[in-house]
Amino acid sequence: MKTIAIIGGGVTGVTTAYALAKRGFAVTLLERHRYAAMETSYANGGQLSASNAEVWNHRANIAKALQWMLRRDAPLLVHPLPTWHKLSWFAEFIGAMPQYHDNTIALARMAVAAREHLFQWAADEGIQFDLHRKGILHLHRDRAEFDHAVAVSKLLARGGVPRRAVTPEEIRALEPALQGRYYGGHYTESDSSGDIHKFTTGLAHAAQRLGAQLRFNQEVVQLSRDTKSGAGVSVTVLHNDSAVVTDYDAVVICAGAASRTLAAHLGDSVNVYPVKGYSVTVHLEDDTSRAAAPQVSLVDDTVKLVCSRLGEDRLRVAGTAEFHGYNRDIRADRIAPLTTWVQQNFPEVSTRALTPWAGLRPMMPDLMPRVGPGKAPGVYYNTGHGHLGWTLCAATAEMVAASIAASRDSVLQRTATPLKMA
């Protein structure tokens, strides 16, 4: 296996390219934008959050979605327009509910493994990405929410993620700037936060130094098996209004919300749905705002918002889940709850200067990323990470790279074995 194409230049594609380049593979990363990390890996909530490993396949979330369908500012908004993609996704979502416990534990374990790789890569390559290792504090507004979190904490502990319950007084001690009223919380000291865009662009440069080719403005429009050799994949890209076809020994699809369409070209079903999330980056332009902004990364479980401090002069607030197909519009009524939350909980932080953003989380129905080989030889996937792409990417990149390396070593071992003479 000599040449490998990575489709997608977000955090999963770049980490995959880096993990393969470290193993000596000839890697070509194909990204349709001019730079790496310009879509879902651009301005997410910033949390490296093993404590958010709970999958969404729970009856309580279905009840909330039905309750919120008529609220335009709902944390979870399902647009009523039916499509086959949406209906099939929700059917599989419901079918995965019996695996709620096992999948939550599996994601927690994956997140722990990812953390070690990511920190090591950043240290090895000297990547500065506003890493803030002060833990993540989950906030609960009532007893029922707190009790559910206690049950989740038991599952996380089985996955190697310890988090402890905290009282309102302990919440104030952990984050003195917080002004809202909360019933209680849970604190995960081992979690952290950082700027996903800075990390991804830094690791892209590192992969390039290791020999990976990064090709931008390359929109992949067709994938097909190489019929000449019986193995490998032909990749058709549009570049400068011209179609160029290149054959590779293997391909790894890390294309986020576009992975479903590309997988279908190769005969695989990867039922990724684009779940839109929003964020605002509050620019802390004055001393008062910088002093009044939180240092600890927060999760408000009731309204499904997260908050992370990025360096000294930025505060990132993100959240909501919107099922509206591939729509990328930034809606004012979806951004407003994020700004209001800051004003209520950190009233001395000025929200005059902020940057809104929306991105499409690539989410599988069971909330488990699709990682590993496809049906055809030389086809691999690393996609569908949903709300945990930033948290899981380093582990899944290592999984895919190890699988490809094992395939290469197996071939080398077979070809190196001398024939026995009769």
C-alpha cells in the first residue's frame, strides 16, 4: 500500500493524515476549501470533554425533542419537514436505544485514549492552541437533572472518566464568576478546552513536514474502485473547473456531513446526518470583561450550552442541535439564546463584540463514529463523530492508521516469505 488519499481537511482528516505520515505512508489530503479546518472544525465549543461521552439515544431526549418542536429557540430543534434521510436516521436512532449504556462507556474509553495522543502530538510539534486544563463543570438546574447525571457518572467511571458531584457552594468555589442559580453540578478535573482551529491548522503543518501532501480547493465529486487492478480507489476531483482523476492504493473518508454521499459511491452505508450547531465567540475587549469571564469550561445541561475560555481575550459559547438537513444558515433566533446565556450568567462581560458561527456536526444514529474498513479493499472511514469530533479524533485517527499499517505489514510478510522447495 503505497499511496493513501484522505478526503476532508477537518480535525478528523488532519489527525488521520498525521497518524499515517508518522507511520511512513505517502499521504495526500484533499480538502475543498482553501485552508484546513474551515467547516465544523472552525469554531466549535472548544471542549475536550470525555465527560460529554453520554450518547443521545435516551427516551428523555425523544420527549424533549417532541416538546420543543414548536419553539424556534429550542436547544434541540427537529424541523417537521420529512425526508427519507431524516426518517431513516431517526429509525436507526431509536433502534440503538438498547445500546445506550454500552455505547456511552465505549465513547468514554475512546475519549480517554484520544486525550493522551492529542496532548502528546501537540507537545511533540509545539502546537499552541489555547489549551486550558482546568476541567469541565456540568451545571444542573433541578433534582431530576442532577439525578440523571449521577447515573451517567457511573457509566463514565466504567469508561475510565471520574467525575464528582458538587454542591452550589462548590460550584461557586470552582468558578467564582458564575452568577446563575443551580441545583448542583458535576466536575471532571481531567477534561480541558482549547481552540480546535488552531490545533488542526498546527497539526496540518506538522503532517506536511512529515511528508504529507495537502491539496486545497479540491472538491471530491466521485469515488470508484480501480477496475484495472482490482484494488485501490479512483478519486475524481474538481479543481479550477477541471476534473482530474487519480488512482490511490487506499482512501480514508473523513468528509464529515458529506461522508454519506461519498460512501454510497463505494457501496457502503454510512448514515451520517448533519446536525447543525451554533456558536458565538465573545471578544473580551476590556479589562472588566476579561476579569468577569469564566476560567473553568462549563456545560449547562438544561439548555445544552457549553462555554470555554480561549486565551485571555475570547469566550466561546456553543450549543443547540438543529435537524434541518444541509442548511448552513446562521439564524438570529438560534444565536440569541447563546448571547442571553452569557448576559444572565456573566453580566459584566460585554457582548458588544461577538462573532456568530454555525457548523454541521456529522452524526451517526447510534452516536458512535464510523471507524475502520469499508466493503471494498482499500476503503476506510473515520467519520460520524457528532458532538465529540474534537474529543475523539486523535483516538480514531490512531485506530484507522493502525488498521492500515496492519494491512500493509500483512502484505509485506506474505511477499517476503520464501517459497518452500518440494
